[in-house]
Amino acid sequence: MASILNVDQIKNAAGTSALTIDSSGVVTPSAGFANSATATFSSNSNTILLTSNGIPSWANEITLSFRGVSWTANSNNLLFRAYVGGNVVTTNYVYTSHYNTTNSITVSDRTAGNDGGFSFYGWNAASNEMNGTVTFNHVQNYTYIVNGFSTTHTAGDYLNRFSGTITLSGPISGIAMTNGSNFDAGTARVIWR
């Protein structure tokens, strides 16, 4: 025997609408979908902080997209950092970075985990204008597999990549980008699911 439940609204314990269901079956939560954060550069800062504590613990895939990110002086590499419980993580970023052109591939072994974040290692010139994505995929416990891809307008024949892993003390709560000098351009968005 099959049962059918006919509803167009589900209320929470307080009696207010929590979900609505339209005639085609589309479910809409009353609070909306809060699964992203955005940020732009600040000329007096070396960090683009998307959120330090806004990513929920259930997020299994966290993707940072960035466009036109550049900085003021030749300095350290652009770093992608995770936050746990609102605190920045600066250790245990184990990865390999490489970039290639039509003629060559340059590989950098970063498996010592001492860089302070994931990076497209070697791309540290102020003339770079980075565009790309970095994705953190939850594997188990608090371990994530991370892949990044980027291009730059100033070197159109290069493709930059990295792949690695990080084990944290808890689930990722935030994501930021940082550099040894102040940013002078760039926007970014992080989404999770």
C-alpha cells in the first residue's frame, strides 16, 4: 500500500513556515540558501578573507573562485589558507605545484608542508593577475584533498596547477587568500555544498 503526503508548506516547531513546496515540486527554505561568501581586495591588506567562520561543518566540497587577483610588489607566493573554528591554519599544507607551457613543465615538490598555505608556487611577480579555482574535497575525519588551477593574463601560454592534501583539527570553517605584500586588485567567491 502506497501513501501520499500532500503539503505545500512545512512549519518549524514555533509554527512559522520553514519550507514551501510549489505545484511543480520546487522546495524553498524560508531562510534561503546561505552557501557562499564573496570578497574583494582592500588596498591596505595582504589578505582577502572570504569568511573565517561561515562555512558549516557539513560542507564536503568547498570551492574558491578568484579573478584578477594581483599584488603590489614581488614577494611571497599567493597562498590559499583554511580556517578551523575561526582560526587560520598555517601548517601541514602538503602538495605538488607545477606550471606548463607548450614546451615545458616545471614541477615543485612542496610536500614538506612548510609553505603556510597552498600555492601556485613560483608565481610571485607583482605583474601576475591570477584567475582560477581552488577546491577542497572532504575525504574523511578532517582530511581534505585540494586541487587548484589558474591562469594569468600576463602569461597567456601558461597553465598553473597544484594538488595536495591537508589534515586539520576540525572541519573547515573559512577560506582566505594571502600574500607577502598588499593586494591591488581582485575579487573572489567561495561556495560550499
